[in-house]
Amino acid sequence: MRLFMQVLLIRHAIAEELEATDGNEHADAARPLSAKGKLKMRKNIEGLRSILPQIYQIAASPLIRAQ
């Protein structure tokens, strides 16, 4: 019997611009997706569902824009 695993890596979509951080190193991690980024990701998800109907495991970055 031959077992295999498919691994799919997806990078987050377009995030909001990084405003002046005043030295705040955590500001980048808190950037959410932009409206355009959300729309593009929703379209991507629709396409993925058509070729990959079932997902068994999801691992995500802790960044806000990857949730």
C-alpha cells in the first residue's frame, strides 16, 4: 500500500499598510488583511475548495492577517 500526504502552503493576502510604528516592533504582527486582500483570499478559497474538497489539518501563523 502506498501512502502519501499533500501539503499546501498559502501565504496571507494583501495586508493593511504599516503605519509609522514609533519603534513598535509588534505593529507588523497586528496588521489585518485589507479589504482587497479579504476579497482576493475569498476567491482563492473558492478555487481551492473545487480542487481540494477536504482538509485534515491546518496550521497557521499567529499573525492577525493569517487567521
